[in-house]
Amino acid sequence: MTRGTTEPGRRRPLPGAAVAGLVAAFAGLAVAELVAAAVRPEAAPVTAVGAAVVDLTPVGVKEWAIRAFGTSDKLLLALGIMVVLGVVAAAAGVLALRRRRAGIAVAACFGLLGAVAALSRPGAAWQDALPSLAGGLAASGVLYLLVRALTRPRPAGAPAGGAWTMDRRGFGRLVAAALAASAGIGYAGQRLGAYGSAGATASRADLALPEPDVPAPPVPAGADLRLPGLSPFLTPARTFYRVDTALVVPRVDAATWRLRIHGEGVSTPLVLDLRELLARPLVEHDITLTCVSNEVGGPYAGNARWLGVRLADLLREAGVRPPSQGGPADQLVARSVDGMTIGTPVEAVMDGREALLAVGMNGEPLPFAHGFPVRMVVPGLYGYVSACKWLRELHLTTFSAYDAYWVRRSWAQQAPVKTQSRIDTPRSGAEPVAGRVAVAGVAWAQHRGIARVEVRVDAGPWQEARLGAADGDDTWRQWVWPWEATPGRHTLEVRATDRTGAVQTGVRRATVPDGATGWHAVEVRVRPRPSADPR
Ligand SMILES: Nc1nc2c(c(=O)[nH]1)N[C@H]1C(S)=C(S)[C@@H](COP(=O)(O)O)O[C@H]1N2
Ligand SMILES: [Mo]
């Protein structure tokens, strides 16, 4: 009988082979997890492949993913990779049944793929290949053992069963052993990972932020209208939007953190640790941060009280002059520990605005997700051209010499924030009762300031909203307009005017390349007032 033919009455152990593939993949992931915990968490195969996918994804797809899944896009990406891995692993198991070498080669190739992805990451070192290589090796070995058990020739003297005779009990035991070992190894990896970031966690817990030398004045009374459904004036860090490419939040140890400032026109290159940075005068300032990927009416805007060192002072200390004073560098490229690059106009950070190297957010050290220990914040510029988190390097160069991460992916080199306004309440699809309805929201034009907000109903005349008190020009402003709502379907629209007098355009433009425009509209169905009041 030739190997692999199926005789009537003898079933090939296909489900067993698929299980063997899945168990092998699980073992590979567990081993990779453990090695990654020792090497670098970001070098774990699913994370590395995910990061490579993020980098290679066309901007249109990425924008769609952000729109469709919001901040859960990362979770879905990891799930997607796991599903693909699972399908391939099961197939490799089945393949190994017929061609053991080929099946095992597939497992090894997946290890190689992970290694290549890890090595392709910015700032990768050769060790980053180790988790995936070790994982691939483990998966191949486990697959070999399981498939061998599955296809073991029948012992001499046993009843005839052909080549596919399965030692069910032996196979089952092996599967259980492999699963238990993998779970143990994976758990050890997680513990080791937590241990690896324990220093960072402690360094954040121990960081006592100094008092600001220049405190922000208290938020003026009346800046926060405190209406139900309206975004609070200051956004708690907990609910502050998060946009970044990091599949694993970098946990930087403040004790070993360093910032390097160098490049064109830098007469005194600097390397600072956190203690040295905090020894400089600290400024507190309220700044609204917005993302260029925010759709009209979208959620990627937040307002916080930042504490930090004035970036302009630090650059001057390094000898940097802005282009307007003859400096050779017009671009400041910020680099993060995870390889992100963000290019900001030198002129903007040195023109007198409160461009900060921030260490505090709403009175606390930066949360890890928002860039601990140090990030940039520049009033008036979208985050992708100004707000580098987990900062480690400031490189003075020119816009003609260097394109930062997002610029290489079809976004504009320069991107001042566009005037925007948003209706927070009522929400689209709401069904308020006829009568007085508070229409309220926020409007922003960072560093220009908001002068006016207007609302209109069903494309009627624009009506002026009441503004919350202004907390400087670098934050958003709340607004409210009392609407005498009549029963039926209505469309509410909002537009803002900045303090230069420019009215927010109603022309609808996409987020790519430099920020969406258009008026936010919500549609509501106003219910008639109940005719008889039962009370
Ligand atoms: N290191 C790093 N910094 C980054 C990013 C990133 O992907 N990596 N994203 C930028 C973008 S696009 C925005 S809008 C802001 C968002 O900051 P937040 O997540 O604290 O709200 O961070 C910026 N800084
Ligand atoms: Mo962004």
C-alpha cells in the first residue's frame, strides 16, 4: 500500500493533524513570548508582524480601520493575525501528515516571517529575531512529535490498520503535555514581562513632579458649562483619546531615560536625563490636542493641563536659532523609543507659543499610554506633527532633507490645526421631546482661539451660540444654544469662527492629507410633548 492512500473503513486522522498544527502554533507562541520578555516585548511575533502590517497598510485602509474600529483597531489586528496563524497552523498539521518535512517547514517559515518582521522594525537589533526563531523552532519540534505519534506504524502483532493507525491515547497524552508545557512557558513569559517593566512602573509611581515655576491660572469659572452629554472642559487622562502605532505601550524606565538634542545648527549638543530636565524651569499650560485623523464630529480631541519645560528654551540652550533668525534647520524631528518620527517646524516651536516637553498631564506624571516620561505638545499643530510620545531624541534638520513617518505615508509635512466645532448633545439619532433643548458642544482653533460659534436648524439662518469662558487661545471652548425644538425630523449644524475672523469652512474634505473640514451635522427626531400631563 502506498503511503497516504485512503482505504475504505480507515479514516485519516485529519482532525488530529489539525489539532497537532494548532498545538504546535500555541507552543511556538508561548516560547516566543518567553524569549520576547527577555529580549524586548515588541519583538514578540504577533506584535512584530502586526507592527509591520500597520506600517505597510495603505493610508486609505488605515483611515477606514480607524473610522470603523476606533481605538480597538489594534486588538482587531492582533485577533486577525491569530486567526490567520490558526488557519495556517491547522493546514500545516494536515500537510505534515502526508509530507512531514513540508508541514514542519511551514511552521519554521512562520518563525522566519516573524523574525523578518521584528528585524524590519525601526531601531531593531539582531536579538529581536530571537523570539520568532525560537518560536518557529519550538513549533516545528512539537509538530514533528505530534504528527509522528499520529502516524506511528502499528506495533508488530497488532490488528492490521494500515499506516494511519493512530495511537490515540499516546497522541492525546502528547497533546495534553504540549498544551500544559506551553501554558506554563507562556505564563512564565508574562511574569517575566511584568518583571521587566516593574522598574518603569516603579519609576512612574516614585516620580514626584516639581511645582511649576509658571503655574497655569485656574480654569476660569464658566469655561466648563457642565451640561449633561457635553465633553468636560478638562479631559481626564483615563478618557483622553489615544492614537499611536504602538501595539505594546512602551514602558520606559524614567531612571534610564535620556534625551539627546543634536543636528544642524546645534552648537551645544545636549544629553539630558529626567532629573536634569526637571531641574529647568517648569511651565504649566492648558492645551487641546487634536488628531489629523479626526473626522468632522469625531472623538480624537482632548484638553489637558500639561506641565513641562519650554522647548524653545531648551533649543536655545543648545544654540538653535529659528530660520527667521538665520538658523539652518527648519524641521525638528522628534524620535520616540518605539521608532516613531514626528517633524515639527522649528519656527513654530520657537515663535513664543507654549511648545512643551511635557512630563505632567492634569497634575500627574504622564500615563504610559500618553508618553511617559516625556512627550512633546505644541499648541496649534496636529499631534502627528507635534506631539511625539515616549520621546528620546530631538534632531534638527530640514523639511527638504527628511520626511517623518506619516509624511512618507501621504500626510502633509506641515499641518496646523483647522478650525473645527462639534455637537456633543443631542447625539445623532436622539429623540428629544419638543420644547427647549440645549444644543451644546466644543469648538477648537488652537493658538488662534475661538471667537464665535453658530448653529442652524434645517439649513435655516445661523444663530449665535453662547460660549463658555475662554481659557486662553490654545484650548477648545464649550458652547451652548437653546433650541425651541418642534416635533419632527431636524438637522442641526454648527460652525465656528476663530479670533482672526476666519469662518470655519463648510467644504467637506477628507482627513488625508492635512485634516478634515466641513460642518458637523446631527439628525434628531423631536417627539411631540405628551398632550396630557398625568400629574
Ligand atoms: N511615539 C509616538 N508618538 C505619537 C504617535 C505615535 O504613533 N507614536 N502618534 C501621534 C498622534 S497621530 C497623535 S494625534 C498624538 C496623540 O496623543 P495621545 O495618544 O496622547 O492622545 O500622539 C502623537 N504622538
Ligand atoms: Mo494623530
